[in-house]
Amino acid sequence: MLRRSRSSKSPDPERAAPPGEQAAGELKRSFGLLAGLGVVLVIAGLVGLAYVGFATLTSMLLFGWLLLVGGVVGLLHAIQSRGSGFFWLAVIVAALNIAAGVVVIRQPEVAAAGLTMFAALLFLTGGVFRLVGGVVVRGSQFGWTLVQGAFGILLGVLVLGDWPHSSRYVIGCFFSLGLLFDGLGLIAMGVGGRRIVGMVAGGHGPARAAPDATGRPPASSGNS
């Protein structure tokens, strides 16, 4: 009876997985979740590209709520540290974030039009500066700099030429493309990470003896 109780309490060394295999399994699950998140982002990006108007409205509402929540958190942090010298500056910044968040949430179309105008001007001025800088400096990336500058100017002119109608799809298109490329990057990272973990675990794992004719693993030398 004593021998049976001891044998029932002792763990089976053949069934217990080594710590290295457990860590490899956890890493594979983590990379699998990362790849799954990438698939979700890719699907969201494709849906956003199919419905750019809805993607624009959604992105603006998300941006407004982020501003509002950030302003409330900043205001609470400023109240907690009201003895510091930056109290009023923190209060002003938080109030501006709250006001901007409320405006964006209540008027997402107007906010999208203003943000589209700002993005077009940013593309235009950035393209001009790249062209001028590439011509003046003439470095090793001269041709690539000219291409980037010309593309920025062309994009800015196209967005400004179709404004304010372009505000219905420009932000949604950029937002959806961002989701799509981020999702593809996460999928590549997850799949590549699982392959690397599998190669490392398979190549450096402990060697196991082949079973005998009865299908049982051979007894170790320490138990003989």
C-alpha cells in the first residue's frame, strides 16, 4: 500500500514536458495571437477601403474620443499636481484637448474637412522642401528625393483640387491603409516568429531515444 501511494503521488517523468518545450509552446501561442491580430487588422483595412466614407467618419469619431479622454485624464493629473509650477499650463492644454474632442465628436465632417486641408498643405510643403533640398544638396539619394518631392506635391495638388469633396475619402483611405499595412506586418512577424521558435526548439531540443519493438521507450541507465 505504501509503495502504491508513493507511486501515485510521484509525477510521470515521461509525460512532463521539459521547461524548454513549455517556453517554446508559450512563444508559439504568443506569435499565433500576434498573427491573429494582424488578420483582424487586415480585414478591418480591407473593409475600410471598400467603405472609405464610413472609415473616415469612424476615424474622426475615434480621434475625437481620444482627444476627449486624453483631456480629461490630463485635467485630473493637473488637479492632483496643482502645487507644481506647470499647473495652469497643464489645465489649458487639457481644456483645449477636451474642447477639440467635443467639436470633433459633434461635427466629424467639418473636422475631417479641416484635417484634410491640413494634410494636403503638409504634403504640398513637404514635397516642395524635398525638391528644393534635393536640388541644393544633390546627395547620394538625389533621384529618390526628387521622386518623393514630386509625389508629395502631386498628392497635395490632387487633394486640394478636389477639396472639400476629398475630405470624405482621404482620411478614411489613409486610416484603412495604415490598418492594412500594420496587419500585414503583424502577420509576417507572427508567422516568422513561430517558424524561428520551431526551428530553435527542434534543432536544440534534447535528443530522445527511439522506442524498442514493444513501443516503449528504453529504460535510462540511471534506473538500471
